[in-house]
Amino acid sequence: MLNKWKPFSFLAKPHVCSLLSSLTFFKPSVSVARLVEEEPSLSHSPKDPVSEILSGLKKLGFRRFLAGDYFRNVVLSLDQLQVDKIINSLRVESPDFAVVFFDLMRNEYRFRHSRFSRFVVAHVLAGQRRHEELRFVVEQMLKEEGSGSAPSLCELLLNGFRNWDQKILVWDMLAFVYSRFEMVHDALYVLVKMKDLKLRASILTYNSLLYNLRHAYIMWDVYNEIKVAGATQSKQTNSIVIDGLCSQSKLQDAVSFLRETEAKGLGPSVVSLNTIMSRYCKLGFTDVAKSFFCMMLKYGLLPDAYSYNILIHGLCIAGSMEEALEFTSDMEKHGVEPDIVTYNILMKGFDLLGQMGGAWMVIQRMLDKGLNPDVVTYMMLICGHCQNGNVKEGLKLQEEMLSRGFQLSALSYSVLLSSLCKIGQVHEAQVLFYEMENHGVEPDHITYSILIHGLCKQGEVQSALLLYKEMCSKSIPPNSRSSGAILLSLCKNGMVLEARMYFHSLVMNDCAHDIVLYNIMIDGYVKHGNLEEAVELYRLITEKGITPTTVTFNSLIYGFCKRRNFTEARRLMETIRLLGLEPTAVTYTTLMNAYCKDGNLRCMLELLQEMHANGIRPTHVTYTVIIKGLCKQRKLQEALQLLEDMRIKGLNPDQVTYNTVIQCFCKARNIKTAFKLLNEMWLNNLEPTPVTYSILINGLCVYGNLTDANKLLISLHEQNIKLTRVGYTQIIKAHCVKGDVHCAFMFFHLMMEMGFEISIKDYTAVINRLCKRCLITEAQQFFSIMLFHGISPDQEICEALLDAYQQCGDIISGYQMLALTIKAGLLPRR
């Protein structure tokens, strides 16, 4: 039986019916002919209201009849099928009246139309090219129908509207709105049906769908369909594809696609070039981004503020502030006014370099242009000063913000409070904390936690507890989250004694009911080597009747594993099951890692089998531990097979996993496979870390070809790929051992240029190796560089040079070195 419509007042909210009700109202297989032939189902009315209404509309006119008493009485009893017949009849005789009647029933009487009526009106609107109204009708229908409704709606269109005029516009709008609502599968279904009917979708519909799928490879299927369908591609189409490729980290493919479209006569758009520029800047390749900016000018495209802001941001992140300022000037020369975003970007650049003077210069420029700092500007200034330890200036800015009518957020106060606590000005932080309320800002959990942590760090635990009680009294009830944040902060900072005192106060005040708090404290004890206290706290949990969780046992197992007490660790794993809990991947991985360090590969693999048997899915960390264990046993092929197994099971190896295997192959002198694994990382969109390259350089230096190591390091340097300090020291030591002082000098200077801090150990390693090769002159050069940079010699360097001078018979230099040794307060051991 059809659901009856219920009247609503004009201002009432629309009634939302379920999808099931909609399917009950109108079955997709019902045709228009059947609708017209069916009799009304109103049992209480002797006359057919449909005929009466249609007759009344003809005799009295549309407005007069609808305002009459008959319609007002009969409208309350109309069901969907009757309204369908009225709208369909009006569509034939007067399409405009069909739309008006449809809107009247929906807007004034809150009537929920059937799918059929909506499609009838949609076809009328399509025929009159009233696209916005057509879109609105379809949107309202799909909001009610929801995801997965495409098959039934398409069946209705096929059965009931196959030969109707303007059907292509309705089909196209249906696909378009599905796409806009991110119901991608429904949109694809509609497009497939359109293709079967030889109906061509518009480029707007394709673009919308393309945009939703731009993060997935299926994007290409839609793009190819656009070409096959013969739809005219727009610059927006190409921009979406380029955006998709960039978001998938396929930047080179995006550039190739841009060139292909250029060759076909479709020049690039500002949006496309902005997307590519933005991606290159994010990767640190600002120079490449600039070349695309030049391409924009070459094609006669006018860069917008966003184009300039992309490059300026990239230059600021790279620390090239002078060039960033030049681009800002160029921006103005080309008639593009820098906006508040531009100036905030410049400020952030100076902030990152710790150059607050430059940030203030930007502020002055902004003021000269008639732009006023916004909240973001002030926040960056406050954060910049606080990060540089200049809290006083940060507080001045806070006062200025208040004087200008800006409302500081709790976050702004948190930054200032944290900075004051870091420099030990906890009492000043307390004063600022209580000023918050005077300015209408309520302290939250974060602000309270920061100040409590600061007080604890100063040893003022009682004051911290008083503040906690105050927090409870100010409508911020104590809970595991707020208490846990405080406790966790204390434990992470190594303040276990203060954490214990704070935790004890929670227990005494009956505020420690949640196992989460006990878990934090147990983990804190374990991480700081106090396993006995952790076990004692676990016993307290059982005495109080608090149910431990798997996290509780994980921390205890970790503690026993650190002490290599595998028996107790295994017993705790059994206890987990006895309590009706299940060990997690973390539980198994913790124990497996301990066995790995102990060299017990058999027990480690047994645990893996046990995981599978218990239906516990290993994580990528679990596999990394196993791979590390296999590599330690030189089981290289098994390690490679496990890498492949990870991918099959949907687990992506991370950089740590690959670094482990690469290092193992380097030690096995299989440099070729190590580099294959590097290429595999790139193919899997996994960017190698500086550690990855350092492992490869070390492998080439020790087990491979030093020339190849040189080429690799220089290539990485040219690509602006950062290495670890170890990567440089490894190749320097290798050249010293070989006696190639020129290369050693070159890489040493390169390491200094990269901003690495050179320690006495670095100089000692180089000078020792040169002395062993009897390269005294070169060792002396390094020694002079060390002194020039203000690094005082240590006993080891002095003795190495003294021994070298003695072996070479250079008595004069030996005496000079001895004098320098004594002057430095060092005495030779012999």
C-alpha cells in the first residue's frame, strides 16, 4: 500500500523519507503507459481526484483552481501515483504548469515526489534549457536516493523515458550530479548506460568525474573514454589530469602529459602550471618550478597571485629570502598586488631562518601597502619570537593584538605559556594563565597541562596538583584524557618521581579508575628501567579489581625483553589469553624483536607462525623485524621473498624495511642488488631517506667501487638531496685510507658547505688515517683547518701527529707539535 502524504506547515523542514519508501512508491519497471492507465487507489473518494483536478485546472485556470476550497481539501488525500498522473498530463498540455504544480506540491505542501514525477519535470526543464533548475531537481532526488541508486534510476529512465525528447540532457545531468556528490560508482554506471544508448556525456560531466578519480589510476580510463567518445577536451580537463598525476607523485608523467597536450595545440593553463610548480616546490626543486613560471610567460599567460605565492613559498622554504623578495617586487611590476597571504609567506620564511628583523621589514612593507596584519600574521610573529627565545617580544605582540581588538585563542596563549615555562619563568606563566579569563578566553586541557608540566619541571609538584584541582572545579572534569596527558608528559620528560607523586595523588583522590592511567605509569617505569615498580603497580591493578588491557602486558613484556627474561615475557603472553584478552601485533612484534636481537631466528619464526594461526595480521613493523633477523643470519633470498610477501598481503614496506635489506646486501658485497632495491623504492613511490643513501655510499666505499661512491654523492648533491653527516664522513675516511687526499679535501669542504657541524671526532678520524699513510703534510693541513675553526686538539690527535713526525724523522715539526700539545694542557703519555 502506498504511503499517504502528510501535510506540513510552510516553514516546516522537509520530510526525509527512506530509500526503501521511495522504492515502494515507484518500482523501476513501471512504465508511463501503465501509470496513465492505472486507477486511483483512494477508497474513500467516490470520484477520481486526478480527473477532477485536471478538469478544474482547465475550467477555472491554474491559479484560481489551486486557490479554491476543492483543491485545498482534496490535496490532503493525494498519493504519489495520483500526483504522477497530474504532472504527466500537465506536461503534455502545458509544460510550464507541470513545473509550477511540482514546485507548489514540494515547497508549500512538503509533498515528497516520486522518481517518475521528478524525471518528468527534469525532462521539461531540460527541454526549456533551464539547467540550474534541472540540476536542483536531480540534486534533491539524489540526496534522498543516496549511493547505490543508479541501477534502479537508470532502469526507470530506460523503461519510462526512452523515446522522450531531451533525454540526453537528463542522463548527462544525472551522471554529473552523482559525480558532484562523490557517488563515483553510480556516476560510472550511468555513463556506461549512456554509452550503450549512444548518448554522449558532456565534458563538464567527464571533468567532474575525472576530478573525483584524480587520485587513482582509473582516472586514465575516464580520460581515454573522453577521447573515444569524441567529447571536446577543455583546458580544465588537462588541468585535472595534471593535478591527479601530481597528487599521485607522478610528476614526470604530469610534465610529459603537458608536453603532449601542447603538441596537440592545447596550450597549458595557469591552473596546470600552478599545480606543477607547487609540486616541484614541495619537493624542494624551486629552480625547476621557476622554469614553468617562465613557460607561463612564454605562452602569454598572466600569472596570478597564487602563481607568485607558490614560488615565493618555495623560495622561503629553501631559505632563498632575497630571491623571494625579488619575486614579490616582480609581482608588483606586472600589476599583481601582493596580498596578505604573500606577506605571511615571507614572514614565515624569515621566521624559519630565525631572522625576526626580516619579518618586521615585511610587516612594514605590508603597512605601507595599506594592508593590516591579521591574526595569522600576529600568530607567526609570536611563534617566531618564542621559538627564538624572545618571549618578551611575543608578550608585547600579545598586548598589541589585544589593543587592536583581536581576540587571542587558547592556542596563542598556549604558545606563550609553553615558551615561558621552557625558559623557567613559570610564575610569569601563571600570571598570564590567569589573565586569559579576564580577556574572555577559557583555559582548556592543553593550557592547564602546559602549566602543570612547567610546575612539575620546576619541582613544584604541589602547585601542579593545586592547579589540577582548580581545573576540576572549573567545569573541566577530571578524566583519563586530561589526567593522562599530564602523567604522560611527566613520564616522557623523564620525571618519573614527579609522575609517581602525581599518580599517587590521583589514586588518593579516587581519580584513577581508568586503566589508561595505570598503563601510562607502567610504561613510564619500564621505559626508564624501573621494571620492579611496574610489576608492583600491575599487582595493585589486580588487587583493585581493575581489568588490565593488552597494552598493560605489552609494556611489561617489553620490560622483561629488555632484560632478556624471555621466560617471564612468554608467561605474560599466556596470561593475556587466560584473562580473555588477545595478544596484538605489537605484543608479538615486541617479543620477536627481542629474539631477533638475541639471534634466535627459530623462536622468532615460530612466533610468526603462531600469529598466523591465531588470525593476527602482522604489521609492516613485524615483517621489518623478521627481515632484520633473516639479514643477520645472511638469509638474503628469504629476506627478499618476505618483501614480496608483504606486498602480496597489502603491507607496504617502509624505508626502514628497505634500509635493513639494502645494508645486508651491501655487507654481502652484492652492490648491484642493493641498487635494484633502491630503484624498487622509487617504483613503489617510496622516497629513499638520507640513511638509505648513506648505507649505499658506505657499501660502495667498503665493498664496492670508490669512484662509484664519488659519482653517487656528487649526483645527490646536484639534485639537492640531503645526506646524513655519516654519509660524508664515510667517503672522506675511504679516500684517506686510499691516500686520495684531494678527494678527501673536496668532500670535507662539501660537508662543511652543507652546514654540518664538524666535531673533533671527524678531524681525528681523518688525521689518524693520513698519519698512518705517512701523509704528514696533508694531515697538517687538516690540523690547521681544525684550529682555524676554533676546535682545540685532543690527546689522540696530538699523539698521532707526534708519532707520525717521529716515524718520518721530522724532528723540528715534532718539537713544534710537542710545544702545542703542552700549551693546550695535554701531556704526551710517553
